[in-house]
Amino acid sequence: MPTHLESEGALVRQAQAGDHEAFTTLVRQYERHIYRLALNITKDPTDAEDVLQESFLKAYSNLKNFQGDSRFYTWLVRIAVNEALMKLRKRRSAPALVALDEAISDGEDQEIRRDLADWGDNPEQRYGKVELRDILASAIESLELPYRMVVMLRDIEELSTEETAAALGISVPAVKSRLLRARLMLRN
């Protein structure tokens, strides 16, 4: 039975050869992780969705350039971090708000009503998760972005130190230093 890394490598090779189902499998395997990472960087569900889509689109369009020097997931995380940081820069320069009750025109003088689905947990699920999530989120939120990103990748996404360094474009000692400082800040 192939290991997770072997199956990831096989899926990447199949996707590079044009197998769309293999890439779809990679998307399904990593979409929750990339969304969570993007949400922790952007702090906005809509921006995180955009980052998720842009990251996979960019990975798909550049798949032929992936050399396999690192894990596909590490490469994808690097793309997602860059997309999330670009989203933050764009947000600072030009915030755009859309009212949910604003009608959408279909281009033919017809207005379309927005129907919004509730994707949240039911009350029982929320009750069970709220306290722990709030404590953890508050502690992580208090960290400056460089420390928060290292904690997210290393401790929450469970990337190795080397993979975290590659994803962030910093050295392994810098990852270790930031992680130590972040953990000390979280402990306090």
C-alpha cells in the first residue's frame, strides 16, 4: 500500500500528464487545509474563499513547472500564502463593500435576489466548539503576522520545519526562532 507522500507524488505526475481527476483528488485532499490557512491570514471568509480558488487555479496553470523538489502540499501552501498576502495588500489599498440586500442585475434589466445558504454549524456543534476555538483564536490572533503564519503552518497544518521555511521563503533557523518566540508569547 503506497504511503501518503507516494500517492501524492503519483497524483501529481498523473495531473501533470493531463489527468484532471488526479488534480481534483489533490484539490479535495487539501482544500480544507488551504482554506483554513487563508482564513487565518486574511481573517475574512470571503477573502479566504478567493485565496483558495486563486491558489488552486495558479497551481493548476503552473503544474507543469512543479519540479517535485518539495512536496506538492508545501508548494501549494507557498502559493496560498502569497495569494493571501496579496489579498491583504489589496484590501488595505482599496476596501470594497457590497451590501447583501443589494439586488444583482442580470444584464437584461432584471434583478436577481440573493439567496444565502447557512453554512454554519448547528447550535449543538457551536456550543461544543465555541469556548476552545475562542481561546485558541484569541491567542493566535494576538500574534503578529510572521509569528501567526509560522504557528499556523508548523503547529496547526503540521508542516515540517523545512516545509514551513520553504512555504514562507525564510530559513529553517528563522522558522525555529519565530516558532519559539510565538509559543512563548502564546504560553504567556
